[in-house]
Amino acid sequence: MSLSSQLTDPIIAARPDFIHNGHGVAKHVKWINLTAITVPFLGFIAAMVHGVVWGFNPIAVGIFIIFYLLTVLGITVGFHRLFTHRAFETTRSVQTILAIFGSMAVQGPLLKWVALHRCHHQHSDQEGDVHSPHNHKDGLRGALHAHMGWFFEPDPEDLYRYVKDLRRDPLICKLSDQFTLWAIMGMGVPALLGWAFIGGGSGAALGFIWGGLMRLFMVHHVTWSINSVCHIWGKRTYETDDKSRNNWLFGILALGEGWHNNHHAFPLSARHGLKWWQLDISYIVINTLRKFGLAWKVRLPTQL
């Protein structure tokens, strides 16, 4: 999702039936989205240069790994499998934690993320799919559109009809409204950890670069690749009405989301890695919550 919605149009959260006029995306929104793409990339470059010249700080790398895992799980377990597909049920506390971690991934407010993803499933690789690589031009242009080019196009009209259920939940609406706060925390907490465990301003800077900017760069491009790569390259285990594919690399990097053909074949399943060798860390987390009594009604395919 794009960064723009909550940062530029707070009315969307306050009035979820807000509809774009269909005349394109405002210029300032495009600039914010461009900034959200380029600044984390600059942070990635800075982290690599610093590591090569002065050495890789193990604490900074540790902060990166921790926040990468937390925010990706916030998207995969929280935004995607829980809130979008209702693949399991959990406590209000776990819902809150997952919503906050997902928001720290800076892919837009919860309500809009879910609405866009449900729209994608309804129109997958057909007219109306906002980020299909096959509705514009195949090849590189289609892949770039699916990966991030769609951020610069207007949202579908009446987008929030896809989240009527979530709009009736005051807690979810509040957490979605607070997207800006959680996004700032996602950048600020790594800096504070760098200041505390590495030391001083330079430690805070390293925490911010590694746990903030570089982590955002990796989280963004790994999760965006589910829209692009996993609809172009990989294997199709199941015949679905779209062109979704299983891609082992993003099955690992995206903590199970790369088994995308499996997901489109069984969209309500809490488990995407359906074979024993298809690593699905997100499902391992869900199953662990279930074992501790923190998740129930975990949906799985009855027939593979």
C-alpha cells in the first residue's frame, strides 16, 4: 500500500466512505509516495556504505532483524491473515499488537490496506485489480506497476465497502486512525534502542538507519514482491482464476506469503505453506498462539 492515505488525507480515517473523484492522484500525494520509496532506499545505501567502511555493528544488525520480523509478521499474520481473511480469531490484545506492528511497516492504515487487498482478491489479475502485473502491459512495465507503480494511481471508487465489517469495530477503526503515530514509532523506537545499546547520537543514528530506514526498504520490497513477482515467476500447484504463483524465495523472505498460489487457491486458510517443505513462519506463529490459547478457529483447507 502507499504511505499517502493517513499522512495526507486524515478525513479518510474519520469518514471511511471517502471516495476519490477519479481524476487522478494529487501532486502532493505523489511526492509523499515517491519520498516513501526513495528515502528508505537511501537508508539502505547508507547502511551498506557504513558497514563496508567502518564495519557492521552487530547490535544495529540485531535491531534490523527484530524489527523486520515484527513488522513483516504484523502484515502477514495481522493485516493479511487475521484482518483481511479472518483465517483465525484471537484476543483483543493480540489484535492490537498485530495492528500496531503492521502499521509500523508503513504500508498505509489498516482499513485501507485490508480494503485494497480484498479488492485484489475479488478481481485478481482481472479488470479492477489495482496491482496486477497483467492489466497494463506485460513484462517489465507490468511488473513495475504491480510492485509500486500503482501507488501513483487513484484508489478504486467506493473502496471502503470492502471493510464494512471492520468499520463496525471501534478498536480497529481507532488503530487505523492512529497510523501516523505507529509509523513514527516504527522509526523512533529503533533509534532509541540504538541510543541505549550502542550509545550516543551515533548509536541512535545507526538504530534509525538499520532498524528504521533499511528495515523499511527491505519490508516494502519483499512484501510488494508478492504483488509483482508472485504473479509472474514461480510454480502453479493449483489451477486458479488468476496467475498467482508459488515462489520459494519469497516464501522464506516474506515469512510464508510467497506460497501465493496456495493462498489464492485457499484464501481463507491460515496456512499458506501447505507442503512440509514450504516454510511458513507466519503460520508457525499462528499455531503457537493457538497452543497457548491465544488463537482459535484457525482455518485450514479440508482437502488439498
